[in-house]
Amino acid sequence: MNRKWKTYLPMLWILMIPALNIFYGILNQAHMPVYSLMTDLDAAIPFMPIFIIPYLIWYPFIIIMLFLFCARDRSVYYRTLLSQYIGLIACYITFFLFQTTVDRPLIMEAGILDWLVNLVYSTDNPYNCFPSIHVLTSYLMIKGAVTSAGFSNRERTAVKICAWFIIGSTLFVKQHVLLDVAGAIAVVEVLWYWVGRGFHGQRSAPTAEFVREENLS
């Protein structure tokens, strides 16, 4: 029991994320001026309420992935978590200095999916858009899964599919525009390389506990 406790004790570092998210609520309102990054291509993307499902799956997806990184590959766990911390701070600074907004469709509730979309709209103001935190964290999970030796190829594929559905959902439920997506991916690429330099020489390998469990199964 004590060994298991020590294995998952580093999960407590995840509590830094909701602490940082306090700034999201503070900044999620209109500043002057507020910019729009919407393009003609964004206007051509249809609104599809069904994508509110992968959009909401984002919440458990990030927690589950961080849990798996912690259990299977401690080096990737810390690299991913540190990248997420810095990425969130970079986003909040951008929100303060360069506030953007997204035009949302008017939805007359006709079913559960429309109700869920309106629920998201009512709890999340149409600001804090560039870069997208949904995209930043989802793409970061792809980088972690691909890098980690604790994931099989099948598991990496599943992570990619889930993450890209979440990324696409931000466009189809009109929470973000294409530049929000591109900006978030660019931030992750820079941070993953930069933070990774601090882990240089630390070969990614499954944790000892995970290896033992795999050998016993």
C-alpha cells in the first residue's frame, strides 16, 4: 500500500492546474479592444452540435492521460505537466494583452445536444480564445503519448484519435477559430522542445511499477 501511495503521490502536482485556472475566470471577459481572428474559411465550417460530446470529453481525457503518464512514464509526466504549466501561463498573458472573441450561433434548444452547447456557452464567455487551451492541452497529450515508452502503438493511435476529435470539436461548436488552433499547436511545439532540453539525457522509460505489472499480466 505504501509503495502504491508513493507511486501516485506526484499526481498532487496536477492541483496546480485548477490553481492556475483561476486566472482564466478573471480574464474571461471583454477588454478593450477585443479582436476577431475569424476568416472566411472559419465561416464555411458548419456548426455541428454533435461535437459538443468530444468537446466535453476533454475534461476527463486530460486527467486520465496525466494519470497514465504518472503511472507509466514519470519523465514524460513531468515534461508534460511543466509544458502545460508554462503553456497556461503563456495563454493567460496573451489573453490579457491580446483579447479575442468568437461569434457564436444563436441556438434554439431542440434537444440534449443543443442544451449542452448552450450550457457551455452560458458558463464560458466567448473570450480567451487565442490560443485555445482545449487545443493546447489535447495536442500536448499527443506529444506525451508519442514520446513515452509506456504506451503501445495501439494506445498512441487511440490517444491521437481522441485528441484530434477534441481539437476539431472546438471549431464545430464555434468555441474557436482556425488561428486559435494553429497558435496553440505552435506553442506546444516550442514548449515541448524547450522543456525537453531540460530532460535531455533522461531516456523515457516505463516506470518500474508499470513494468512489474506488465510482466505479471
